[in-house]
Amino acid sequence: MKNFTTVLKIAPAFLLAGSMIHAQTQDSTTKEKKIEEVVLIGYGKQKKSDLTGSITSVSSKDFNGGAVSAGQLIQGKTPGVQITNNSGAPGSGTKIRIRGTSSLSGENSPLIVIDGVPQDFVGMNGVSDPLSLINPNDIETFDILKDASATAIYGNRASNGVILITTKKGSAGKFKINFSTVASLSTKMGTVDVLNAQEFRDFVNTYAPANYKTRLGNADTNWQDQIYQMGWGTDNNLALAGGIKGLPYRLSVGYNEQNGIVRTNSFRRTSVGLNLNPKFFDNHLSVNVNAKGTFTDNRFVDGGVIKAATYFDPTQPIYSGNSNYGGYYEWLDSGSATGYNVNASSNPVAMLAGVRDVSSVTRGLGNIQLDYKLHFLPDLHFNVNAGYDYTKSEGHKFKDAIYRQGYGDKGSSNFYSMEKKNKLLETYFNYVKNITAINTGVDVTAGYAYQDFHTIIPGAITYKGTGINAQDLNFETQNTLISFYGRAIFTVANKYIISGSVRKDGSSRFFNGTRDNVWGVFPGVSLAWKLNEENFIKNISAISTLKLRAGWGKTGQQELPALNGNKPNNYPAFAAYNPSYPGAGYQFGNEFYFMYRPANYNPNLTWETTVTKNIGLDYGFSNNRITGSIDLFRKDTKDLLVYADEPAGGLSNASWQNVGDMKNEGIEGSITLVPVKNERTTWEVSFNATHYKPIVTKLKDRADESFNMEVGGIEGGSGNKIQAHAVGYAPNSFLVFQQVYDASGKPVDGAYVDRNGDGAITPKDMYYYKSTTPDAILGFSTKVSHKNWDFALSARAVLGNYVYNNAASNSSLQSASTNEYLQNVFYTAPEYKFSLPQYKSDIYVENASFLRLDNINVGYNFGEIFSKGSNLKIYGMAQNVFVITKYTGIDPEVFGGIDNGYYQMPRIYSLGFNFQF
């Protein structure tokens, strides 16, 4: 495994920086030009005032501070966009949803385009979130395309919206150096509310039989405190920008190191970015070169260590007093071949000591974009964009033989790797002309796109001390997209704007031996009326902006969840033979052989399509001191991609199918006010709100009204699931029994409401109770600058979302007397007094509405204390400051709505310095 060092990673960048500095001192520069504010719309740009679709732009001046991943920069900043952290582990990244869900089993994340290069949707082994490989400090803007009239130009991957990320560029002008450094300290928010040692002794002595009472220990161990720590971090970034003989450039180098609040967990990222933006042939040829390299080192913690710390008996000591299992206390079983109780939780401290899980990931993302303004027809541009995205990961998971984790195998060592090679070629013509004779502006685009995704996963080898090694099969796959697209925008009298686009996509993913389902067509159209340009409004000085928008569009979905180990599911419609998996070999004599067997497939599989209708109003008053927008939308998705049961007689009992429909209606709005704005003080306040309601309108044909598709696996029992998709309900609704309570309001053990009145409690009495879909998502931010001081904060609220508390449901009186060991319980267990776990009770589906203060910072700008043109700013910052909620778990913001061993978000305190020269 590679052992990258920081010096080796950044040395080439500093050598290049040195040559640029030397050249800069000898060359004269031109003054910077102020560029009119525009918004990217996909294969082009448009003045913000002329937008016809629902598009939001967030620039670096409005980003959240302290972000470690790109998604955190805009968390809570824009309506219709919900960004949830995957976990509190450093480098874990975020999940992004635009206007809720559009698919049941397909991908629900938006398409992300970085400097013109669309990203794939498949994860990377050894990486929690591929977007965490991008340095947030290099990002300049996010342009978020939300409705289908705006996203249809991206066709088959645009049903969940599109996010266009633009990184910072150089500009012709004086040579500039910017260096920032931040030191941070992370702490836990709290701990799961389980019983302490004395409370647990009382619990066992009250409810357990005599032979279990004797298993109580004499210690007082807070296991959660034993696995958590205060984690320090640092984030350092150096940027050099300027121009050399008409060659604007920006070179950036960054190093980020974060230690998690769970011991042994860490994340290190070194990044290098280079942007070159020269122009040639009397500015007829514009060249944009973007190159980014990142090198990350991760050390992960065992996914079960937080659950183990939650449930392990607090009356037991950390160490056993002997050398067995590394000296750590473990539950024993004399009848077991390993000597320990295989049903019991592992000692969480031993889990941290006994497992080392590390990875190193290298990523190179680059593209060159040429825009040629034809000499003989300057209104016509020809654009070529060629990009390459290469990622390679290598990982090693080692389990020490002396600890329980590796004891059974006498130690194990697993080596894995993965490689992705994605290629892009796009070309398009763009004709822009203002026809004065008819007072109409014309903007026409026509183009072609080719993108290829190549994934290689060598078979991972697991070496075991027993000599019985295991090796996965080699895996390699490729997926290709070919597209033709066009768009026309007509602006009449600077009042009326008409935009139409169409894209024809071909995907190898739906190849079934023919081209019947390979191609899809995705059109979009939108209109805008700039009311503020009309004479009857133009003279009203209080109205600065007033624009009515309406749009319709059709987009596609072709992304399916990856197979095990981040293997892209590229050919679900094609008949093929694949090698059997390890453990499914055929025995000849004493040897087992891998056999080729037919893979399950559906030759009729095709696109999932979403039609979106949108109407919106953009407004601005008092010289745009008050600005905002309101949008109403409806999304109708047909031919939902779902992995569903199929009739007997096929190659499997389930397959990928197009089985149903879904609708999603909503409203979103934003408002920004500038109450104070003068030479000394500026105060800005922003607020946004979103409401949407997705409903499944159809599932399988000929299914009765009771049909559902269960999802949302939980821990406890065997194969239990707590959520379901059903017609007439929101996706991922909780499917539970209605709990019965006594006269004093206490839940009755094992008693549920007979909802169908047949005199018996059966699964037919279960009902759909709440879901993970919130009633409202709110965002608030404000910033104040006064003289040299500045202050900012941002907060979010999510109302009406529900979470299943699996830690509570897994706790009952049975925990004190099962499988020859003791297991701690959630604080509700002695209150509810359930003799057995009641996993399906609605009592565990909790209101997880919350208000979170995400970020608060204050800074002071010292100005030119070093030299003319220099600047020093010092600031302090706190993140995840507080959460107000009724939810009884640690954190109410759990993606997926099932709380089971969630790695909580840390509270972070930071001190930063920013130098400019």
C-alpha cells in the first residue's frame, strides 16, 4: 500500500509556483476587468435577470465557513435543496436532495458537473464520499438547476436536478498571494441515553433470573466515553493568482487533516489545483485549462464500534486482568470453539485496538475547454470540451489475531483496490445575435456529447492465519453515454423570454441485444415575462425586479444502485453469463470451482422519466434591497426503476423492473433583505423555506391495495424492515403497529390496536405512520460587517420529519437475560417494561423535527499591516453550535430515517488566519 507523504504530494506544485513568481516579477499586467454577473445554465450562461428556469446561484461570499466537503458550503443556503451529512466522521461528506425524491430504488442524488465535467454516481472503495476529494476552498460558485425546463439539457441524468460547480480562476492583474490556516477542535454533542452502571445493576436485579444477576461486574465503565475523544484538525490553503503575458492563472495547494471524535478515526487530504485561462488570436480563441489533483489518506473505524459502546455492560471493566483477547474483557462461552460468546457485543475499546482499516486515494480531474469565435462570423462560437477523471484507491484492513475481531481466523489481512477512468468529449456550436430590426435577442446552441465510464476492481484477497484464504473475483465494466442536444433562447424587447431545449441520449445500460430501449428524448420549454420592463410598472420606483416564469420539461433516470463493493450495475437488461461468487463454487472431489451461470436480467428495462411543471416569481424591491423568489412545482415520475419480486420460472425471484409512478408537489421560496447598507455598516438577512409532498401513485400492475414493497432494514430479529413503499403514501413510510396505552399513558406490553376489527392482531393491522419526508425545510442566515468587524451565522430547521429509534427498539427486559450475557438498554426499557423487543411498534417512530445553529463566526480585518495591498484577517468560528429537538437520540438528522449506531456530528471550534499579499 502506498504511503504518500505531504512533501512528495505538494513539491511539484511549489516548483511550478516558484517559476510563476519569478516570471511575474518581470512581466507587466493589465488591470482586472469587472465581469457582468451571469449564471451557468448548462452548455452556456445567461444573465441572472433573463433566467426562465428555476435556477439558484450561490457564490463563495455566501458559503458556510469551516466546510470540509463541498456540500457543506451551501447547507441551508438555498430553497428546495436539502443537504444531510452522511455522518460525523471526517471525510464522510453529504447527501444532497433537490426538491425531495424522484425515484424509489434508482438514484436520487443530483448530477454534479465540475468545471464542465459531469461526475458519475458510483462510489469509490476506500472513500466515504467521492465529492470529499474536492477541496472546498477551490470552489467559486454553485449554480443549482432545479426544474426540468432548466435540467432537460442534461437529459438522462437530470431527474434529480443538476449542480454546476465552478472552481476559482485566475485573472489578469497584479500578482496575488492568499494563505489561510485554520486550527480546530471537535467534541461530541452527547451520548446515547442508556443506563449507567448503577441503573443497570438495578435493572438486572429487578428483571433478570438469578443466574444472570451473578454476571454483573463491579466496575463503573462509561463505554461511550471510552471510544470518544477531542479531535483536532487543521486546514491550510495557499493560492497564487495573476497573469503572465496575457496568461491568467491560479495555482492552489491545500492540506486538510481532521481527526474524528471516535478514537483512531482520521482523514487527511492534500490537494493541488491549476487553472489557466489564456486568450489567443485577438481574443477569438478562449482556452480554459482546469487541473485538480487530490491525495487522501483515511483511517476508518469499525462500523459496529458505536453500537458496541452503546450496549456493552457498564458494570464490566475495560481489561480482564489476563492476556486473553489482548487483555480486554470479553463475554466468554466455554462451549465455543473460540472461547468467547459469539452472540455478545464485542468490547468496543478492543475493537478500536484490534482493527486497522486504512486507505489511500489518488484522484486527478482535468479538462481543457476551447471556445473559438469564428473570424468570419463572430456571433458564432465553436466549443470543445475534453476531460478526464481518474481515481485510484488502495486499502488494507487488518485484524489482529490476539483480539476477538481476528481471533477466530488467527488474524486476517485484506487488501483491496479500485480504479476508475472516466472520459469526456463534448462539442457544441453557440450562435448569439441581437436582431435590432425586430428587437429580439437570439441564443442558439447545438451539440454532441460522449462520456465513458470505465471501472476496474481487482479481486480483493483476504489472508487468514488459518491458511484458509479468500479471494473475490476480478471485476471490470464499462458504460457509455452518447448524446445530441440543442437549445434556443429568444429574448423579445428585453421583456419576453422563450427558451426551449431537447436532448437525445443513448445509454449502453439499457442494451438488451437490440437498440430498442437504448435511446431516450428529453425536451424542455420555459417562458419568462419581465414585468418590471413594462411601462405600467417601470415607473414604480419601489419595484426593481418583477419577473414571472413558467416551465415544463421531461428528464430521465438511468442510475441503479451499485452492486456489492461499489460495482456499477451496468447491464441489467442484457443476457449474460457471469462467474459465480466465492462461496458458491461447485465441488469436484476435494476442490471447489467457480462456474459460469446465467445472470438475472430484464430485456424490457428502460428509462425512468420525470415530467416537471414549474411556475415562479422573482422579485426585487427598494433598489433590490429586498430580493427573492417563489416557485410552485409538480414532478410526475413514470416507469419507476425498482428491484421487485417476479413470478416463478425466471432466473431469480426478483429483478430490476419498471413498475410504478410517483408524484411530488411542492412550494419553495426565499427572501433576502439588506436593512442597513452604508460606507461603515452592511447588514444582510436571508431566509428560505421549502415544502414538498411525494406520493406513490402506482406500483405493480394487477396488485391489490394491500401490496407494498418493504424497505429500511433494522437491527434486531432476522430480516426485519420498518419502512415500505405503498400506493397513496410517501416513499419510505414507516409500516408499524399502533401501540396501545393504559389509563396512565404507559404502553401496554405486546398490545396493539386491532385496526381492521377482525378480533386478531396480524400484519393486516399494520398501518403507514409518518415518513422521512419533512413537512418543511427552513434556512436562515445573516451577516453583518461594521468597519473592520464582521459577523455571520447560519441556521436550519427541519419540521415534521420522523426517525425510527433502533437503539430504543432493540432494548427490552429480555436484554438482561438472553444468550448468556448482559446487554445495556436505552433508558426507555425500564419505563416501557416490554418483555421482548417490539420492533414494529409505532412508539419508536419519533418526531425528529429540529432547529440547528450550523455556524457562527466573528472576524476582524487588520487591513494593510504588512505592506500596501496586503491584508490580515483573524476569525473565530463554531459549528454545530446547538440542536433543539424532542428526538430522544443523539442527533435527529439521520439520513434514511433509521438511527442505529449513528456517528454523530461533532461540535467544532475553530480559529483562523487569512493573509493576502
